[in-house]
Amino acid sequence: NKRINLPGWKSLFEYLGDSECTLQNLDIDDTDMNNERLHLLCELGLAKNSSLTDLCISRNNNISIGGLRGFNAVFQSCHSVLKSISIGPIDDEIALLFSGFLSQDSMVEVLYIDHIF
């Protein structure tokens, strides 16, 4: 949502990283996410979260390979229980990045690719 500014996103992502968070599904599809916000999501929320199993960040055209590299912290985290990720649009570089992530000791069972450039 374009009406959510950085402090609002940061607050949401910090909640995701809280040990009391029990949220299992987060759909931030088509919400004007960008690289900065995605890095915050990964670092403050997803890397610390032990309840979220499904994540949709599709149709956020302002996310590039630089932002998606933030998932490195998530895939290396002992807390992450992500099983399903929906991303897109993607290109070859992003596909290679995610194949590297998924080849790690990942719990991800479903990767949904929304759109290819």
C-alpha cells in the first residue's frame, strides 16, 4: 500500500521478528515494496521469525536483485520456517539467486513465480 511509509513498514517487520508473533501467512503482493523495505523485512522480521510459513511478495516491480539478496539472512537463519514463497516478476539473475538459496538447507517446498520479465 503506497500509504504505508517506512515507519509503518518497520513496525510491522519488527512485529514479525518478535518471539510472540504467531502469524503464518503474509501477503504483501502489489504493495509498492522496494529494496530498502525488503531488506528490513528480511533482517528485522523473516530472519527472526519462527511462525511464518507462507510469504507472497509478487507484483512489486521496485524490487531488484539487490533487494532480494536480503533473503540470504532468511535462508541462513535457524528460525525461519518458510515453506512457500511467491515472487515475481523475475529474470535470469533472480532465478539464479533463488536457486542458490534453495540449494542451501532450506525448508521451502513451494516457489511460485508470478511473472517472468
